[in-house]
Amino acid sequence: MIQRMAKVGRLGVVTDQAEKLPYSIELWDSGGQSLERVLAHALNAQLARALFHAAQKEHPESRILLRRGARTVADSAD
């Protein structure tokens, strides 16, 4: 059986599979106007929340968004 290898993008991120995960944790610039980078992707809400809280502790002065698709689930600015 031949398995398809996932593509590895910049910084070693697995791009094919990460894009299929429904939750994303995003780091926004200090003004909250532009996305700097996606910090993580998660399969379920419990893991996504844990990653969101860890990102808030790691970047206390930045705006962090937890999103499911286009919908914002949590925002550190709130």
C-alpha cells in the first residue's frame, strides 16, 4: 500500500493536513489590523481552547483569535 506524503511548507508546517483542521489560533499585530501568522490548528474545541490559552500566555500584548473556519470563537481582546 502506498501512502501519500503530506507536503511540508515553510518552517516545517504540514500544510495539507493542517488546512483540513477546523480550528485555528491566529496571532494578529498589536493594532489588531492584520494577521501576522497562524500559530496552530486543532481538530477539536477542547484542544483549540487549550492552545488559545497557551498562546495568550505566550503573547500577552498581542491579539489572539480562536477561529473555526471564518467564525471567531474567542478573541483575547474581549
